[in-house]
Amino acid sequence: MALHLVELYLNVDSPERAKTAVAAASGLASGNLPPGALLVAGPWVSNEEAKLFFVLDLQDHSLTVGHFWPGMAHGLIAKRRLTPIVELKQLQEVVEKL
């Protein structure tokens, strides 16, 4: 399992874009995902900034470009951050070997 925390910084400069962002988040929740991606948790919305975030199991992150780039090209997504994450137990195993 290759878990990634995905943060999408949204451009919601109008009510129409806000509605589009909510529709996109609903699409993620209903399985509208890139090839080889599985939604593990979320999506969630930040209460302080225009940001949507969720956890994906990605087999190959390069396959996500065709899914997210159109949102960037159309101005809905201002920035995307993709952070690989692991379970805490994996770090504990590493630390025990030190």
C-alpha cells in the first residue's frame, strides 16, 4: 500500500467555483478517482483555508496527472501537495533497530 496525503488548494473566487469544488469533492467521495487510486479516508475540507484533503492509496502517482491537471488548467485547483505517508508502526520498527 502506497499511502499519500493529498492536499488540493482551491481557487474559490466565486460562488460558481465554490459549487464546482463541492461537486468535485462529492465526486471523489463517490469514486471518481485516477486509475490505480483507492480512497482510504476523506475527503475533508479545511475550516480555515480553501483546501480539500484526503488519503489515497496510489499504485503509481504519475497516473494522477491526467485526473488533476484539468482542474489546475481550468483554475479550480491552485496547488496540489502529494505527501507519501506511512503508519507509525513502521517508524517504530526503524527506531528499534537504531
